[in-house]
Amino acid sequence: MLGVFFSTHSAVLFEDVPVTEDDLKDTDPPHRIYALYNKVGYNCFIAAGIYVLFGLFSCCQMKLNKRKEYLVH
């Protein structure tokens, strides 16, 4: 959800965007700040993808361990 909100440039999340003084002094500050929002949103989507991959890996490991449990007598 954070990735979506950062990609839509939500004003509530402005404090979480790494804005520097140089970004505000730029000739076109809104475009620079929007680019930072998009960058943070993209990072959130990458993190969410990594969480999904680890979740799937954990589920596979649980199934394999449960199957081995039945094979041991």
C-alpha cells in the first residue's frame, strides 16, 4: 500500500521522502520531489516483492518438512 501512496505523491508521506535543501532550490522543485516520491514508491514495491518471495519460500519449506515428517518411522 505504501508503494501506491508514494507513487500517487501523497502529501501525508512528505516527511518520509529524502528531500534535501538542494532539491528545494532546484529550478523546478515539484518535478524533483515527484521523482523522489516515485523512487521511494519503487523501493517499497521491491521490498513487498521480496516479502512475497520469502513467504512463498517459507510455505514450500513447511510443506517439505511436513512431508518428511510422515516418511520417518
